[in-house]
Amino acid sequence: MIPIEYLLAGVALFLCLGILASKFAARSGIPALLLFLLIGMLAGSDGPGGIYLDNPWLTQTVGVTALVLILYSGGLDTRWNDIRPVLWQGLALSTIGVSLTALAVGLFVSHWLGFSLPEGILLGAIISSTDAAAVLTLLRGRGVNLKARLKPLLELESGSNDPMAVFLTIGIIQLLQTPNLALSDLALFFIRQMALGAALGYVMGRAAVQVINRLRLEYDGLYPVLTLALVFLTYGLTASLGGNGFLAVYLAGLLMGNADFIHRRSLLRFHDGIAWLMQIVMFLTLGLQVFPSELPSIAGAGLLVAAFLMFVARPISVLVALLPARMSWREKLFVAWVGLRGAAPIVLATFPLLAGVGSADMIFNLVFFIVLTSVLLQGVSIIPAARLLRVQSSESSARSPLAYMMDDGPMAREMIEITIPEQSAAVGKSIIDLRLPPDTLIVLLGRQDEMIVPGGSTLIEAGDTVLLLTRETVRQQVRDILQRPTE
């Protein structure tokens, strides 16, 4: 039995290493996911740490708990006005794109690696979901901002494709365990999963806002505890009734994040911190679960599947899913390359282990190797790819202190922040001469380290950061006025 003081010290040491790794990752461009996994592998039985962990149930429990909190935090941080223009594209990627990826990988693996077709599709389903949240963190850390609707599209995909991957994984496992299972049963299973997940996510999200606003707790410190309880209740209730709990918690977070409630800012920061904690714990646990000494034996097969996934399956699925979308071929290619695999596939790889699928051990090791390959190749090359495909925006990717001053309350969703480019026709003009639409007000103006409360005679300079209060219907007109280049 390990003494409690040693256990607490060890946990604290791992958390500190994870925090330092995230700092190093932001500066170096190496995805934090990779560093977290490497720390776990070094601490495992095959590394100098010597910690033995071969418990798929514990690994899955930690992984599912972490994914629930990470998806909820992702929903809280997603603005409905940002994702609404790309709603159908995002849903197409998370359903059609995920299904096509799973099918393509399944056909490839069954033909070249000797898997049966159901086992091949199972492997494809497990690695079909992307970790776009890690990609966006990487882009923000290196100061890269994406053009137009790429960022909200990737955010929506990252939050909505995990439920589809979970459904496919569970469905294929049921097919392997019950060969005479009818496809109609799988269709009903899909409908029940998604319908209950969406319905209960909506109900619980709305209910959470009402509960928080009306309960009026005596101690402010209880509000984070209350939201945590509501998150786990949403997932547990939905999953118990046969719905998709991951979809439910993401929708609940999305609804809550776009509503007004007590202690909004502090609760959003609390859940952001919890999400980071869960990422570190989850990746370290996954790193401990794998045995690096077993990876060389499947390295050839892993590289083959990873190459097919990155260069064939993912691009085809993205191009098909986004076929009707009004996006340039450069944007579609970038979305196709941003297919970074993360923690979700490794967590899903524990499902076959617990279900007793015959090839479960090989599938787990393959998935882990594919994730490492994806992170190494795609994670490091995302920023060069964004520059090569010219999908970067001239605006700064970091929000200025101006925007954070209005981060709370109903006005937050009516505020926009615009950076004035050097070639803008607005440079040198006074605010009154800009002829902004009615009901549009420039609240604050940031110039270098100075904050200015503007008046009608205030002149606009290149590089100014402008915080405006305006209606959604005229936002694009305001952007055109402030950012249109001089003719």
C-alpha cells in the first residue's frame, strides 16, 4: 500500500510536469497532447518511472469522465452566433465525414492487414473523430488566426464528431458480439442515441440556467459544485436512458454558454481550468496504459494505416461532406489536413478491450501508434500548412483586454472586436466621418498600450483595436467600413 503522502506528492508532480509541458508546447509548437502522452509513457512500466497500469476499466473511466468535462467546457466557450453560419457544414463533417472515414479505413485495413471487415470498420470508427480543440490551442499559442469561418467550423466539428464515433464504435462491437443483429436494430439504436442525446442535452441545458439563476445559494463557492453536478447528471441520465451522453453534455454546455446566468465569468473560467486538468490527467493515464515495448511490432502496420487515414480517408471524407459548401479549395484542403487524432480515439480503443473483442489488444496498440503519428506529423505541420494554403487572417488571434471588459452579461454577444489593417480606408478618418450604421457605437479604442474612450472627432489609426456595440445584422457592413482597403 502506497502511503497517502507519497501518492499526493506523485500526483502533484505529474500535474506540475503537465503544466510545464503545456507552457513548452505553446512556445515550441509541439502539441501538448504529445508531451502529456510521453510523460505518461516514461512514468509507465516500460519507462524509468516503473508504474505498472494494465486496467482498461480504470483507463476508460478516467477517459470518459475527462471527455465529458472537456466537451462541456468546449460547449460553454462556443458562441452560437459564430457557429450558426457553419452549422450544416459542421454537422456534415461530424456525421457523413466520420462515417466515410470509418468505412474507408475499414475497407483498407480488411484488405491489407487481414482484419475482418467488421473489425476493420471498428478500427476506422475508433480513429474517425478528430481533436480540433488541440489544433485550435496550438494555433492560438503560435499567434495564428484563421480566415472567415474556418475556426468556428473546426470548433463545431471537434464538439460534435465524438458522439458519432462513439455510436459507430459501440454499434460495430454489438455486431461482432451478435452476428445475427439486423441493420434495422442498428438504425433504431442510432436514432435513440442521437434523439435522446439532443433532447436531454437541450432540456438539461435550459434547466441548468434556470436552476443557477433561481436557487440563490448562500455561498458563491457552491456554484461550481452545482454546475459539476449538473454536468455529470446530464451525462449519466442520458447514457442510462440509452442516449448519447457526449452529445448531451456538449449541447447543454452550448446552451448554457449562450445564456445569461449568475457568476457567468467565474464559472466559465472554472470549467476551463477543469478541462485543462482533465486533459492532463487523461493523457497521463492513457500514456501509462500503453506498453511502449509492444509498439515496434505494429509500427509498420500503424504507419500504413496512419498514412492512409491522413492522405486518403480524411481528405476524401472532408471533400465529400463539404461538397455543397461555399468554401475555397484551399480552405477545404486545410480542414482535411486538420484531422489531428487525440485522446478520444485512445479512450474508444478501450471499449473493445472491455468487450473482449478478439483483436482488441492489436487495435489498442494500432490506435495509440496512429495517434502518435498524427500528432507528430499533422500537429507540427499545421501552422506551415495554414501559411502555405493562405488561410490565415490578418487580424490578431489573441483577444485584447478590451473584449474581456465586456465578457459578462447580455451585451457580450452584441460586442465585436475589429483590428484596423494598415491599408484600411478608415485610417486617418474621424469616427463621425466613417458613417457607421445606426445603432452602432464604438465603445473603446485600443492603441498600443493605451485605452481611449473615443469621441466623434477621434481619428482612426492603423493597428487600432476597436470594440463596438452593434447589431448582428450589420456586423459585416461594419467590418467592411473599417477593414476595406483604400481604392
